[in-house]
Amino acid sequence: MEYKNTEYFKVGRALDLRGWDRVIYRMLEILPGFLSWGTIILVVVLSIYQPIVAAYFIIAFDLYWFLKTVYLSLHLRHNWKRLKYNLAADWSAMLGNLKYEHILHLVLLPTHKEGIEVIQQTVNGILETNYDKKKIALVLALEEKAGSEALEIAKTIQSEYADRFGYFLTTVHPGDVPGESAGKGSNISYAAEEARKLILDEHQIPYGDVIVSAFDIDTVPYKQYFSCVTWHFLTAPEPYKTSFQPVPFYNNNIWQAPTLARIVAGSSTFWQMMQQERPEKLATFSSHSVSFSALYEIGYWQKNMVSEDSRIFWNLYLAHNGNYSVLPLSYPVSMDANVAPHFFQTVRNIYKQHRRWTYGVENLPYILFGFIKNRQIPFWKKVSTSFVQIEGFWSLATNPIMIFLLGWLPVILGGDKFNKLVLSYNLPILTRNIMVITMLGLVISSIIFMSFLPERPKDKGLLAHLGMFLQWILVPFTIVIFGAVPGLDAQTRLMFGKYLGFWVTPKHRKKPQ
């Protein structure tokens, strides 16, 4: 694993490099924003000067969008069936056919300034799983900058729960460490190393017997999560070259969340479900599990960037010369929908959260630069992976804007000459009809969303259930405002070197009325 010893293995941005390496990396940082803005500007320019060309391009794009939507909807439906099957399966009984008693689950819970009720819900959720708690090591990872209040909460949690797990450790990540950026990556890397010294080494636990679950502080695993992960780990062809990805359900506070928060949370779940059916496009996201030995070999998560949850996959991918993959579990963990005390604060927080998620585009220059440097990865694997990643970030930032906003530009900007053509009359009609047909897929989305909802609280009536179904008509709005726009924002910042810092999503729980 020679690649991990190079100076650019854990590069965070172009400024970390020197000479031509910095120039090349900087050009790769510019690439995604250049492609996205170039596409949008091209459509506008063509609509003014070559409206007929623009119209045919938009028609072709509408058809592409339609076929892509059908394709993704089929994947969503397949994963829905797979999730229901896996939720009903008896993973404990399946483990009974395997030797698994040696496996230890190391659960990392990074916390900043979250309230004690958030941490308690997560810890209680872990306790309610059907896995032997003495085979679980829980690490509550604090930030020094969070202050004395966070430390007092941690002491309360440790005194209440420590004796119910095999091991319990509280770590405090020091602030202002040179070369580190504030965020989850630096915190859990510090916590993992402390756990190695104080739990694994002290008790002589082999690293290869340890599965690390890097959770967000609001992650509540479903009842059989650890059994499911253990089974997949023990049956995977190459478990030390595999990460394990659950599906995030944002159900912890879904009944208290406003409509916009529910739609965006549900859309995020659906995207992850579709990705689970396309493992060649899947990278680790948010909460995930991975072998400790794989993490230890590369020095854990990166400490100098924002999207550490997906970067850890690409670190491992390059370190293993492309022989590393993500295994989709098609099994859920539950997290918080983004909720704030006031509506406009919720809107702002959702936007910031999705801008941080879409800032995962910072992985693209890392991947492409790694492919340039690493000659052990097969050429065609580099080509196919590069295309998938470039197309994914380009689609994220451009497709919703193209389909919902730019389809009428030739009619508006094309002038009288174009507007006298039959094409000018048919273009908006065709665009509208494709949109309507595509929107019919939202019925399936509504049904799937409803099927995974937790039980309705007693203070919520039937109208709340109806609202959960009808809310999906707002998707054309949310996919632009909370998808494409933050995606363009993130790519523009990267393009101009205005690097984004880590933003911690506030965890606010609305109390039932």
C-alpha cells in the first residue's frame, strides 16, 4: 500500500501542494464549476443567438431526463423491496450459522454542542438493538471547543450508560491543532486513535476483529443493524477492502418537522436508496461502517477537509489501487430531519446542510489527481469512475435548473423569428408534458415514504398523514432550491478557491404540542 505514504495521499486542497502538482490540482478544482456554469451559460447564449439549436438541445435533454427518471424510479422500487425484506429478516438467526463472537463493534459518536436528549436517544437506540452490548465499545467524542457544558453532559452520559456496554470511552479532541480543520473528520480520527490505545491495545483485541461504525450524534440504528453489519462483514469476499453503507432514514423527528424539511429529508433518503442499487456509483455517506484495520492502515479519516464521510472511501480506494468497494446494506439507520425553531431558520439550515453535502465535489479533484498519480489502477477503471463522478456532480448542479427553469428560454429570448415557428409553440408543451409524466413518479415516492414512517404521535391527526402524502407536489421547488442551487454554490466556491469550512447542523427537537 505504497500510495498512502505519498505527500498527496491526504491532500485537502490545492494549497497543500507545491509546484506543478498545485497547478494541476487547482485546475481540477475549477473543472466541476466550469462544466456546470458552462452548460447553463451555453443554453442561455444559444437561446438568444441560436434558439432552434437550443430548442432541440432542450428537447433532447427533456427526453434524457425522462429516461433517467424512469431508470432511477425502478432502482428506488427495487431497493424499497430489498429494504422491506432485510427489515423482516432475522439477522441474529443468520449469524447463528457463523462464528462471530470475536467481533467487536467500535461505535464513534462525535458531538459538539448537542443537547443531552439527542445523545440519550442515540445511546438508548444502540442499547435497544439485539446485539450483545458487551461486544460494543462506545466512544463519545467531544470537542474541546464545545466547553465545559459539553463535558458535563458527557459525564452524565458516561455515569448512566458506561456499565451497560463492553467498553465506554469519552475523548476530547483538542482545538486548533496545526494542519487540521474543525469538523467531524478530525474529531473521529482522534477518537479512533484513543480507542485503539485505551481499548483495543489495552485489552489485546485484534484490529481485524473490530468493525467501526462512524455515526453522527443523532444516528439511531434499527434493531438488527449490528447483526446485519456483522453478517455482511463475515460473508463479504474481501471484508478488509469493503465499507458497509446503511440507508439514512430521517425519522427521529419527522412528525415534528415542517413540510420542506420532510420533503428534503425524504428526497435524501430516496437518493441513497437508488445509489444502493448502483454500488459502482456508491461512496460512503454520513453514518457508515468499516474495518478498523483498514482505517488504521491509512491513518483514519482526513482532518483537513469537509466531506470526510465520502473521502474516507476514496482514501481507501486509492490506497488499494482501486480494489476497494462499498457494500450496500439496504438496511436503515434513523437520523434527524433538519428542524429549527422558526421556519426561515429551518430553510437556512437546510440550505447550509445541503451545501455542505454537495461540497463533496471537493472529492472530484482528489479522485482525478489520484488517478494521475496512481499508475496501478487499470486505465479503463479510471475512465469509467471519472465519468461517473463528473456526470454525477454535473447532473446535481444543472439538471433540475435545465428541466424546470431553462426549458422556456428559447421562447422568451429567441425573438419574433423563432416564435413564428411551430417549434416555439411545441417546445413548452413538450417540456410541460414530460414534466407531468415525470411527476407521476412522485406517487410511488409518496407510497414508499409513508411505508417507512414511524407510528403517528397521538397529538397528530389524520390530516397530518394526508399532508405527508400531498407534500411531494413541492419536489420541483425543493430539488432546485435545496439541490441544484447549493450544488452550484459549492462548485462555485471550489472553482474560485473560496473553500468551505465544516458546518455542524444544529439538532433541534420540537416538542409535541
